[in-house]
Amino acid sequence: MRVLVTGGAGFIGSHTVVALLEAGHEPVVVDNLSNARRSVLARIGEITGHHPEFHNADVRDRDAMKSVASAGFDACIHFAALKAVGESVEKPLLYYDNNVGGTISLLEVLIAADITTFVFSSSATVYGDPTILPVTEEMPIGVATNPYGWTKIMMEQVLRDVQDANPEWSVSLLRYFNPVGAHPSGLLGEDPLGTPNNLMPYVARVADGQLPRLRVFGGDYPTPDGTGVRDYIHVVDLAEGHVAALGTHSGDAGVHTYNLGTGQGSSVLEVVKSYENVSGKTIPYEVVERREGDVAANWADVTRAKSVLGWKTSRDLAEMCADSWRWQQGSR
Ligand code: UFG
């Protein structure tokens, strides 16, 4: 399949482009490089032996997107979006414009070009603070605690409505839990600008001596060790989930919603311990106040993805930490 991949130079996008190439598809990358490097394209080439076509464009640029889309595609996977929770609180309009506005603009272009299979980068954040764990896809959408989360909820709704109005459309909503790790080659990974907000990139920099200590946000949650529990998923497993969704639902009219996670929760302290084991470094930490907007625990019921997509994760927390550490050491 010829697949238009927006945000294909970013963290999850680049790993998905690799997985698509390895599965014999033909991805074409569109990225405005606002949070990605051009060198990622060469690295994808190094890993796969294929150099995907690349367009430096913003999804909100209708003319540019029309021109790219006119070449003809079987499907679109839409990753391009902003994702920093704190920044979204400070600059809500930037987030609504980029994420929601960008998606609307892209959908108009795809409808005009008759590209009707769409895979969307959604998030477990749409569940809000889940009352029952693990969360299933049937659980009602929750209340977001920040504008970033609202953009994911809104974009899902836009897509359900667009599918309703265009019944031939196939829309897959992939709700990611906590994507971490890096490509085992050490060539692709997450490269946050400034101080990382997310746990694993932060731990990586502490292990590397770039940051003095981890602040563990909250030690009094109702979890086994009192720290927050999340369903961390290796980015390569996540990337393969996209290929599985595309394979199952290409041309398959309807809205198809999946949790992509391992189905297992790990606490902050379990992540720290695993990272210490694989890196051989000590990770100093202090337990501080809870971070506003955080939930105690969130992990996925992945039954549907297993049974319908025939997809499941195969990489455990130790492998996520080991690949993150390899990337961290190479990216200095
Ligand atoms: N944590 C720390 N210290 C840190 C960073 C994180 O203790 O320096 C803890 C958090 O409190 C949480 C866990 O590590 O318990 C994971 O935090 P992350 O920031 O890595 O991930 P989140 O679960 O908060 O974030 C995820 C997605 C976001 C999404 C958010 C919604 O990565 O895209 O859920 O809550 F917006």
C-alpha cells in the first residue's frame, strides 16, 4: 500500500515508517520538522535500505497537502500533532489550531483526493481518570485534564462524525498507552527538546548524568508501591500495531477503535529499577508532590487488538529500558 504518513519523522511516526517498509508498504512522509530532525529520514534508509519520499510541509498547508495527496494513496496514517501537556496549558490555541485544525484541514484534502482509509494516533488520555482497570475500548470517553488531552478527544469525535458522513471511510482510532524505548539499532528514538516531561526520557538523562535526580511525582497513590502505574509499550511494538491495523482495516468501512498497550502496568519505581539494571547506573530520586492532572493508574485491556488485529506486544520493560539506554548513549 502507498501510505501517506503525516508526522513520519517524529518519534512514533519514524518507527512506523520503518515497520511499514519492512512489511513491504510504500510510506511517503510529510513532516514540518517542528519536533523532528531531517536526519531521521537517512536513518530510516540505513535501517531498512529504503529511502522514503519526504515532503517538508505542515498539515495545515492545504495547497502543499493537496499537491502531495494528488499522487494517489491507499491510506493515511496521521501522527502530526503537538504533544507537550504543559505547553498545551500555556498555549491552548496553538494546540487546538495544530492538532484539531490540522486534522480538519487534512481530512478535507483526503476527502477531495478520495483517500478513504485513515489511521489515527489517539491516546489513552481520552479515558480521563479511569474508574475501572484495565480500560476497555467500550469505556466512555472521559474528561481531559489539559488542552492536549482535549485535542485528542475532539479529533476522535471529528473522525467519528466524518466517517458517519462518509460511510465508505475506514477510520482506525489507535489509543496508545505510554510509548517508550527506541529502535534496537540505536538510530531512532525520542529526542525531546529541553528537559523531558515524560518519565523514561527523564530517567535516561539521569542515568546519563545530564540531570541530577528524578522527581517521583507522588508516593501516596493507591498503588502497590504508592507511585503512579502506567502501561508502557515499546515503540517498535506500537509501530507494528499500526501495520496490523492497516492490514486488517484497509478499505473496511467503519470506525475501528483499539487500545495499544501491553496490558500490564508498571510503577514509577519499577521503571527506575529496571533502568538501573540494564544501564548499570544508579538513578537517584526523591519522592515529591503529585503532579497536577496525573491519574493514579492506567493500563489497557488489549483483548480486542489481540483477537481482531492478531497483534500483541513482544517486548518487555527491560527491553524498553535497554533500547532507550542504547539510544541515550548514542545521541549524546
Ligand atoms: N513521572 C514522574 N517523574 C517525572 C515524570 C513522570 O514521577 O519526571 C511519573 C508520572 O507521575 C506518571 C508516570 O511517571 O506516574 C508516567 O508519566 P509520563 O509523563 O511519562 O506519562 P503520562 O502517563 O503522564 O502521559 C501520558 C502520555 C501523554 C498524555 C498523558 C495524559 O504520555 O501523551 O498520559 O495524562 F497526555
